[in-house]
Amino acid sequence: MRGGLAVVGAIILLAGAVFAGQGLGYIPGSYMTGDIKWFWIGTGMVVGGLALGALALRRHCFYGPPRGARVCFRAPHPTSLSPEGRGCQYQL
């Protein structure tokens, strides 16, 4: 699901970049070339694609860790031998 959302976000981002480029006149050959309306539509698509990609690639889940999972509130030091640094399933 997350991978598909990232792919859709990337496609929307690329299409928006093409629309914006045509709206500014950098990409000729279309009725959109030189029409500033398409620059603004493309800019909105780029922002939407970035938002979808960020939503797909964010690290934490929406509902929190499963019930009974051990949660660390800070990342343990990699060389730490203390017992509170081991066994954490989720880090917040």
C-alpha cells in the first residue's frame, strides 16, 4: 500500500513538473505552452505529489504500536549494554 502510494505521488509530481514547465513555456508543443494557468495547476500537482510521497514514506504508523509491545522513548546508544536499550520493538 505504502509503495503504491509513493509511486502515485511520484507520477503526480512528474506530471505536475511537466505541466508547470509547459505553463512557463519551457516545454513547447502543446496548447498549454505559455499559459500561466497550467503553471499554477502543475505547481499544485507537484505539492500534492510531494505530500503523497511524504505520507507514504513516513516512519511511524497511524495508530501506534500494538498492545503489549515494548516501546523506547529514546533511541539507545549503539554501544550501550544496559538492559533498557535491548528488546525495544518500536522507537518513538
